[in-house]
Amino acid sequence: MDEMTWQARRFVAGRHLPASITLALILIFPFNTAAQTGAGLPWAFLRLGVGARALSMGGAFVAMADDPSATYWNPAGLQQMNHLRFEFMNADLPFDQSLRFLSGAIPLRNNLTFGVAWIGLQVDQIEARTSNTAEPDFTFGSSQNAFLISLSKPLNQLLAVGGSMKFLQSRFANF
């Protein structure tokens, strides 16, 4: 056995073996923390997704995004629309939350397609107490809103480029 082969075996079987096994385990069994990363953070509702058709297709909709919900999923997909279109979604979530989505897109001159969208999460009638009583002292609500402006343009017949800007707003209000 030549000197180089012996050194390579000693490197793997020597002190670097625990690090090699740890690295292999991390690569083979990736940590699944995606569900926990957004919990409790502002704007976590943006990870829920929008559009009935898109949600029913799971992540596959990103590849074909051909309706106004493309403002959220893949703005380049707006290029596939050839007339004015709108989309609306309302979802009642646990704990009296509601998720609403409204989007519209229209083709413009110069092969551009313009889209706008609003995504909102609202919670109303949250009871607040300043002492340990059965009746609330007052109620309030919370809302988080995302406004998207999107634009797409084809590069050729098979490829388009697009982008979105998000404006985020959060507020608490007494009722």
C-alpha cells in the first residue's frame, strides 16, 4: 500500500470520523423546522398561500402561475394572461381569524403585464380585561395587511421575468 492511500485511510478512520458521521447524518436526515420557523412572527400569515386553485395544487402552482394569484406565487406567470382578470379568496381560520385575498392583473402595452394584490389577516372582537372579571373591559382587533405590486415581461416565447414589491401594514384598533 502506498503512502498516500495509507494517509487517506488514517484521515477517515482517525480523529475526523465523528465529524464525518455527524455531517453525513445532517445531510441524510435534514431537520424539518419549516412549520415552526414562522410561528408567532409578524407576517407569518404570508406563508399560508392564496388562491383556491393554487392551494389545491400545492407547490406545483409556482411553475404554471397563470391567474391573478401569480402576484403572490410567481409574478413572471402574469405574462400568460391575455385579458383583465380578478381573483378573490376568503378563508375563515381558527380563533376567529379571517384571511382575505384580492388580486387583479391586466396586460399592458410593450408586452408588460401589471398586477396588484391585497392579502389581509384580521381578528376582531378580542376581549381585554384589566382585572379578573367575567365581563371584558373592552374589545379590540388586529389586522395585518400586505399590498403587492407586480410586473412581468417576456424575454422570449418560453421565458418571462417578473417581480413584486410588498408593502406591509400592521395595526391594532379599539372597537
